Amino acid sequence: MIQFRFFDPHPLLASFVQSIFLVDHVLEPDEGSIVGQYPPTPQHCVFLYIKEKFQAKKVNDTEFRFRPKTVVVGPQVTRMELTVSHDYTVAVIGFRPGGLFRLLGIPMEEIFDDGFDGLELMGSDINELVDRCAEMATLEEMHQRITHYLLGKLTKIKDLLPIDKALFHMLNYQGHLPITQVADLACLSLRQFERKCKERLGLSPKVYSRLIRFSNAYRLFERSETPNWSEIAYLSGYYDQMHFIKDFKEFAGITPTMMEEELKRKPLRFQKEIRF
């Protein structure tokens, strides 16, 4: 049995939090462990492993390792594989572009392309939050507890700047706004904008735009039982197959058709329900 709950943020959190997403999954006795793919997304997140820790590895690593109770994921460009072997409950706090930077106050380049222990980056109260959520009977109660925790951080959040709104426009327009236009929205020169992007996103504006398009394509793929790759590429804003396959190979590590075969072997679809 699996439950998904997707919550929009409290109005006071909406300038830096994009969503709170909860998954509760009880494996059948004969299911054994399940492996799922987690390619890069443009969304920075904090994962709260409420019932059971996940095991994870980068796609080119040989061994899985247990993740901490809370994991902070900033800029990601490498596909991960995640595995679970029992029933699990996971809460994902998804941040607006620049939102995790505003919460942590550290350049996103410092947490590049890996999962980092939330205890080290956010303090002991984030693990206490996981423990409190584990006592809750419903996903709604967990959501309320997470919201209460985030509301308590409002006095520490860095100010919302024009660049944060401009980065959200990049995401909202699926990475299709010209970089110079986004820099103008941010009230910055192109060079200043590129430098601030590295600080807030950990990526250059160009790579971030490509990652947005790739992520849109991958999530469309996970939602389709019989994917039409040409249609997925078109709906994600790719104007030719060459650029689509190039981005897919860079961020997923394999071609679209190879990923289709991979999903048949490892059927857990972690990003099917995500939206941003």
C-alpha cells in the first residue's frame, strides 16, 4: 500500500518553500528490497526519513550506504539510486530556487552533488523533528509538525531579493527565458547574475535551465507506462532530439531508451508525483 500527499506551503513560508511532499509505503511480505532511480532535479530539498533510513549510492558507485536520518540535497547533477527493504515514510521539503540558500545561509557550491547530513547543516532540532513525526498517526499530522518547524525558522531566513524572484521565473517558464532577460529581472549585470546563481543555486544559469528541461522530461517519463520519447522531448521544450539525448545522457548517465529498460528492472518511481 502506498500513500502520496502533496501540500502547498503555509503562506508565510511560500517565499522560500515550494512544497511539502510525503510518501508512506508498506512493502508486501514477498516484495523484498526495491530500488528506484533518482536523477537530478532543479529543486533543492531536505529529506526526512521518518520510519526507516534509505540506502543510496551514486549511479557509478559500487556499494549502497545508509543515509542519515535527515539529508540535505542541494545542486545535483548525478543520478542516484535509492533502495528500501521495509515499510517506509519519507517527507520531502522542496524549496523554491534560492530558498535553501536563504534558510542555511551557505553557498550552494559547498553542498554540491551529494546528500549531506542535516544534523551537521541544520542542527539537532531537524532530527528531533523526524522523531516527532515518527510519533504521528497520519501524514496530515506530520505535515503540520513540519510546517510548525519551518515557521520557527522565519526569523533566520535571509531576505527575499529580486534575484530570487527572477530564478523562480526561470523555473516557471521551464528554463526557456533568455539568461539576459532573467538577469534584467534580477536587477543585475550578466556577470553579477552568473556569480549570484552559483551562490544561490550552485550551478550556472545555463546548466540550471538545462536541468529544468531535463527534469520535466524525466518526470513525464515516470508518469507514462508506454513513453513516447519524441512527445516527451517536445512537451519539455526540446526542439530537436540531439539536445534532448545529450541532456539525458549528461544528467541521467544513460540514453532515454536505456533508462526505460532500467526502470523495468528497478521499478520504484520516486519522481512520478513530484511537481514544481
